Amino acid sequence: MQRLLRHAALILVTVLLGGLLGATLVRFSPAFGVDEAELDPRRSSASIESIRRAKGEERNIPAFYLHYLGRMAKGNLGTSRTLNRPVLELVVTRLPETVKSVILGLLVGWGAGLLLAIPIAMFRSWALDIAASTLAAILLCVPTAVFALLFVVLRTPGRLVIALIVFPKVFRYARNLLVKSALLPHVLTARAKGLGNLRVFARHILPNVAPQLSSLAGVSVSLAFTAAIPVEVLCDLPGIGQLAWKAALGRDLYLLVNLTMIITLITLMANCAADLARPQGARA
Amino acid sequence: MRRVLFTVLSLWLAFGSARAQSATQLRFCLRSEPKTFNPLLVEEDSSDTVRYLTGGVLVRLNRKTQKLEPGLATDWKVSRDGRTIAFTLRPGLKFSDGTSFSAADVAYTVQQMMEPSLHSPIGDTFRSGEGATESKILAADKVAISFPAPVAGLDRLFDQVAIMSASSAKKEMAVLGPYYVSENHAGSYLMLERNPNYWRQDAAGRPLPYIDSIRLDIQQNRDLELLRLERGEIDLVNSIDPEYYEKLVKEKPALAHDAGPSLDSEHMWFNQVPTAAISDYKKAWFQSANFRRAVSEAINRQDLARIAFRGHARPAVGIVSPANQFWFNDKLRPHPFDQKSALQRLQKDGFRLHDGVLRDVNGHVVEFSIITNAGNRYRERMATMIQQDLAGVGMKVNVVTLDFPSLIERITRTFTYEACLLGLVNTDLDPASVMNVWLSSAENHQWSPGEKKPATAWEAEIDRLMRAQASTLDDHRRKQYFDRVQEIAWEQEPFIYLVTKNALSAISTSLSNAQPVVLRPQVFWNVDELKLAPEVAATR
């Protein structure tokens, strides 16, 4: 319980600091407070002045952030300037799309990674090892945007690109861990004594690598969310990745601060869950 | 029992196929999510598209003939002083939700539009003087609207004003146009259904529009949009780039349409802001008409049109595109490409070309940078070609690409730039729509925004002429004034107009009655008359 509370407090502080840092970065980004509408030739000087004044209110970051936190406590996350909608509404409608993409990407990426790493470690299949390692190396070299465009042309669901990003990392890490564990003296002894592959894996290898794999699980969640941004932009998937891109282009302070906090929260929670899942001894 | 089952099955199949044949759905893409459904707050393309498809207007500008036609109003009259317009409304009309339409709705819309705190961009086009706007309901079908000062092109401006209901609980979602918004899947797509209360009928008395629904997919990726058109997943692309157009001509020529020069132009200008943080000697170059004319003559516009735009653009003449049939000054011609003449002009100001390097009267090497927005490949190409052309008269040009907000910041706030290459998107034909560009005190007077008093005699003359045309009701006298403005702008070249882009679009062969034009919205301006082939309808 104490561990849980400590983690929760740490997450809260980090999320709040992440939000403040995000707001500061946006505030000091070039062209903050500039609106394309100012170039509209129909606009009168008074209208242009009003647009500038409205943006000027966000220039004082401490005042903005305190005001923002006060409103957030009442459930109001502010209004997006680029999309002219309440941020809460945007997040609620867009988050499920990204979560769907991330879950699918993680399941397929992890599934493929483990499905290839386990036989390599257990059966010492060098041909499979070379083929899978080469594939993982190629996938690591190709930028996410290239995969996304390729999937668009091939009419393949863009969400699967996330799996291609997660797979090589999971595969390489899991393969190295499993191969190393498979060569440990107690595993070799168990094999020599005639224990079956399944038993060796379940009783002697898996418990050994589980703490490290759970850490990788936490990291892969943030990896998947990061990959979701270019994927959603290029494949036109209406998730929070696409929203984050638009918000960054429009220097949309409210939207960016909220998205920074949400992504930070999800990443920290995933890492925290991985941390809590590990036995105490393994952490030490 | 078997017979009953057979009859039921036959009826079901017949009903199903009849439904499939009658339910037609037009599909095309929006490049971004609409920012608003309030027609008075529309400022970007996507919201404008929704407004055009759903909004009912008192008078409609026919995009093909460029003449006004009756809309919700059967008749209208502008008073002699140009301050008042009286409309006679079409009787018995209803909004999409069944609420009755009357003069009270027109009065309500105008009152909302002119509300100062709303900062409606459309409202701004009606603001010609200090004071309140008054709407007088003369009868259920008659309304008169009075403005504090004469408004130039008053009747034409109402083409942009979609009438809202004063009493509907659905507020701006109750509409009088051919379609209404039935579903909004944020970030994904919008569904518009045919308005059952739409007033227009075809010559045979059949109710319009012909197409039952429109699906607007949010698709910001242009490559994907074209790919979807080629696959038959969408029916039109309202505006396409020359490169896509050429690709389409090669692969599916029947889909590609070039309606000729549009209202949109590409231009560059030099920073003439007195307080700008640039050297005084450079300010002196930029403020010289000889220098600007020389730069203009040293640029090969034909090549810009031919290479950068693959031949789908024309050398620009000036403020007004030749596509604007009434207001274009046809005495003017594009500045010719003549580097000898350019050098002669420069010599008048004391510039000297030596060893391929141009120097001013004080020996400063003529070098400046042009900023433009990153990611716009046509502007990037044009900037590079201008760089090469100007090297021919010894000028060294550096091209700097910036993301759009940074560029806007430089040209509107910090003025830390020397020259800028940008485009002007014209949505209105009337010169009143560019008052905020040509008046020296205006914020969009981009070469020197918000001048306290006109910096030069010719700017003072433009101010006078623009005000004169805005306060005159006789269109022919207005044209005389505006022709002179065009001539001054052509002589002084505060904006160096480069090319006028063609209106390019792509239309599926299954869509009939489409007549692409140069005015926005180029393809679906007659949306209520568009028809889809039955075989397409059956597949959706």
C-alpha cells in the first residue's frame, strides 16, 4: 500500500511538472500567440486586435498555469484555439482511437516478438535467429513515416504500423534475455536431467526474465504512443496523436498542456504498473 | 406457407433494391475539421464548405455567370444612399427542423452578425462606419436593414450570410440550405442529409437537391485524397495542385478539369516598415519604385508559370485576376521579362553592375533574403527560380523557408524580414473585400501595416480612390476608381504580382451536371443540381 501511495504521489508531481514544462516550452516557442486569421483581408483592425488580445492572455505562464489548474479541478480543461472546441470533448472523442491503435500495436508487436524469440532461445534455431534478427534490424532502420505511407498505399490498417515499431525492440531485448537465461547453469542442468522444453521455459527461464520483460512492457507503452503521432497524421486516424500534431503546429497552449499531461500520466502509469508487478527482490 | 415466404422475400428484395437505387450519397474530403458550425464565425475552408452546403442565403452569386440571383429573397433593393437594403422574402419557407422562416430570422441574423463582441469576419465586411445597424421588420416577408454608412457592393455581400433561425432550439444547426448536418464524428467524418424543407425545384418541378446525402471525410493528407478519388471512394476534389493534376491527366484524364485562371495569385513584396530592424540602405532600396520595378522586370513570370506550376498558371497582372470579369482592368498587361530594362531602371537610382555583382550608389552589394512558408513546394520552387532570375541582374538572393506561424509573426509583428513570397486567396469579387489590404492604415497593408498617415503620395491617392469607390453606388464609377487603383499598383508595385493560378479540380465521371468554375467552391457550387450515376449509388 505504501509503495502504491509513493508511486501515486510521484506520478502526480511528475504530471504537474510535465504540464508546467510543456506550457513553458509552448509559450517560448517561435510564433506563439500568432493566428492565421490575422491575414484574413476581411478582418477589420479591431477584429485583428481582439485576436491578438485573446492570445496575449496566455503569455504569463505562472498566471496561466495556476488559472488552468484551478479550472482543471472543476473539470474544465479549457478550449482548444485551433479546433475551437473544449479540450475535454476532444480528448474524450479522440483518446479511444489512439488507445485502440496502441493496444493492437502492442499485442501484435509483443506477440510477434515473443513468438520468434522463444523458439530461438529454446531450440537454438540459427536460421530462424538470423532471419528474425535481420528483419528486426531492417524494421529498426525504417522511419515510422515510411511505414505509414506504405500502409496507406497498400490499403492496410495504419494501426499495424505501431506493431512494426514495437516488434523489433521487443524481439531483440527478449531474444537476448532468453538466450542468456537458456545458457544459465541451472537451466542446462534441468535440461540434462531430461526436463521437457515447456517445463524448462515455464519454471526456469520465464521467472528469471519476467522482471526485465515487465520493465520493457512499461517502456513499450510510451514507444507505442510516440509512434502513434506520425501514424495518425499520415494515415488520417483521428486520435490524440493527430491532435497533438495539429496542436503543435497551431501552438495551441491548452491542448498541448493537456496532451502532455495525459501522455505523461499514461507512460508513468504503465511504468509504475510494470514496477509494481515485479517482485521486491528483483527490484533490489 | 412457402408462397407467403416467397412473397415476403420478393417484397424485401424489391424494397431493398429500390432503396439502393434511390439513396445517393456524394463523397468528398475536407482538409481539416470544421472549426465552427456557426455560419457567422466561418473563417477557414472546411467551415466555409459546410456553410455553403447547408446555409440558405438571401441572394446567391451564380459562380458561373458571376451575377446575383434570388435566394431566400425574391426581390431586393438598395437605397440611393447605399445605407439600406430592403428584401422581400420567399413565402412559406421552413428551416430544416420545421421552424418557419420569416423576416424576424433575417433581423436576428444581422443583429448577431454585427454584434461587436462576436468579431464575425463576415460582419467586418459590412462595417463601413461608426454606429449601430438597424433591422426593420416591415411585414412577415419584408425586412429593411440600415447601416450607419454606405456599404459598397451591399447586396453582393449577402451571398456570404447564411440566415439563422431566431426561434429554433437547434440554433445554427437549423438551416435553410440544401443539406443539414445530421452526424458529426469529430476528426473522422461529417454526414449531411438532404434538407426536406429546401425550397428549390428543378424545371420539371422535382424537389432539389438530387443527391440524398453527402459524406465529408476529414482527410488532411492530399496524396491519400487523390488515391481515394482514383479508387472511386470519393467523387470529387475541389481544388488540386498542378502536380496531382498532371498525374491525373496521365492516368485518368477524364477526371481532370482545368477551369482557367482563378482569383488566387502569388506575389512578393519588400518590407517597407520604417521601424523594421533592417539596414537603412536596404530600406532605401525597398522604398524605391525603380528598384521594385527592376526586380519585377527581372523575374521571368512565364517560366514561373510553365515550370513551377506545370503550365497551370499565367503571368499575373495585378491586384485583380482576369477571372474577375467586371472588376479586372483589361488595359493592363503583365510586366514583361526584360533584364536590360531592369538594369536601366536600377542605373537611374545609382546602382552599378560590375563583374556580375550589383552595388548601390554607396557601394553596398545588393543582397537580400526572401522568406516563404516551408512545405509549399510551389512557392519554394518559385523562390529558387526568382533567386536565379535576379542573379542575372547581379542581385544575390537568399531563400529562407519558415513554418507558417513563424512567417506570420515576422510579417505582422516583428517585421524581421526583407522580402516575402506569399499568396492571396480571394473569395470575393468586389474591391470592398480588399479594403483592409489597400488602405494605408489597415493591418493587412502588408508592405507597411497600419501607417499613421500614408507614407507616400501614391498611397494617399490609393486611400482616396478606395474610399471613393466604397462610398459610391454606381458600379461603373466604382470601376473607374478601382481601375485607377490597379494602375497605381501596377506602376508602383508594392506587391510584385507573379502568377495567377488556374482553378484545377478532379471530378468522378459518375458525377453529372458538374460545371467546374474559377470561383469558390469550384466544383460543388451547384450542389443541388449534381447527380450521381445509379450504379455508384447502389454500391454505397
